[in-house]
Amino acid sequence: MAYQISDECISCGACEAECPVSAISEGDGKYVIDADTCISCGACAGVCPVGAPSEQ
Ligand code: SF4
Ligand code: SF4
């Protein structure tokens, strides 16, 4: 299953640089993950200061 970013996201951008497959981009009010690209590595969850990304 792909990871998703919750509304807790503060748009710091840290996760975008960590994603090995460039699945993360800035969305409207928060960052978003392309579920078809995400390989569920968990790197975004590891770097996020507010714990916004989680596996769905
Ligand atoms: Fe990218 Fe990995 Fe996060 Fe998926 S789980 S969005 S592949 S960093
Ligand atoms: Fe949002 Fe967390 Fe990514 Fe920062 S690291 S943009 S708070 S999901």
C-alpha cells in the first residue's frame, strides 16, 4: 500500500527531497504522494517533523 500525507503536514518540504522515486510534490495546503509511484519505503515518514506520512 502507498503512503499518504495527513492534514498535519506543515509543508516544510523535507520529505520531497528524501523520496527515492520522486513521488512527493507540493499540493494545496500540504504535500501529496502519488500513490502509483510510491514504493512504500517509509523514508518520508522517517524525516517528517510532525508524523504526517503514514501507510494506508
Ligand atoms: Fe516516497 Fe518512500 Fe514516502 Fe513512498 S514511502 S512517498 S516512496 S519516501
Ligand atoms: Fe509535510 Fe512532513 Fe513532508 Fe514536511 S516532511 S512536507 S510536514 S509531510
